Amino acid sequence: MYVPRLRRIETILKEIKQTDPKTVISRWFIIQLIRSEEITQLKYGDAWLINTDELYGYLSGNIPQDFEEKINPRHINERVEIPRLRWHDDSVRNFKRTHPELEGATITIAEQAFHSDKVFKTLNGHRWIINYDQLEQEVIRILNEKQPPS
């Protein structure tokens, strides 16, 4: 049985920053997700809580499945790990420097991967936030497709 991990925004941010010190996620960004109804906040006593699996699932681009409506309005039914979220510009420009082991990983390839439907992205103000884990996987997939068979 799935039991949601309900946390306050401050607790979630602390957890995210411990797991990923370079994260670009902020309190303001989470509040914007709540206001735009991308994620749900729940009132418990005098505290407003967020289902961490719903937040991490949203940030990973996962689509929820059926579950208990009252405690889980977005139908989250699995645990989701914190994705590494980065600014688009920094990630794409520095991809080759960050991954010297990936021969052929250019800015053009990283930008092509960014435009893939397999990479979660969301606009925050005038800047794109991307799921860096998915960007890496997509770059590797693109590079493997370009490799001639041995």
C-alpha cells in the first residue's frame, strides 16, 4: 500500500538541497507550481503540506495513475526520487566540459536532447529548468544512434 510522504515546503527544500546542493529549485518556484495547480497542497491542522512523490514526479515528467482521491488527488502511486534540476543555459553550454568521457557530446547535441520529449522542462520566469538526469540519458541515446555499428 502506498503511503504519501507529506512535507512542508521548507522541509522539502532542505531535503532537495541535501540530496542535490546545485539544485535550482526554490520556495518561490514550488509556490508557483501550487498556484498554477501543477501540484496540490493539503491542509493538515495549521500546516500546508505537499506530497513529495507528487512534486518529484511532476519534476521528472511522470504522469500519475489512479489512487485514493482524498489524500492523493493527483493519483500518485509510487515513490519518486529527487531529480537533478539545472538551468538549461548552464547545462547545455557546459555539457561537453562536464562529460569529457562522452566523445562527440557537443552543445548542438545537448540542445537537440533538450528539445526531446523525453527530457522534462519547465519555464521559470524567462529561464528553462530541465531534468539533468534525463538530458544526460538523451544525449547518450543520440550519440549511440550516431555511432556506426561495429
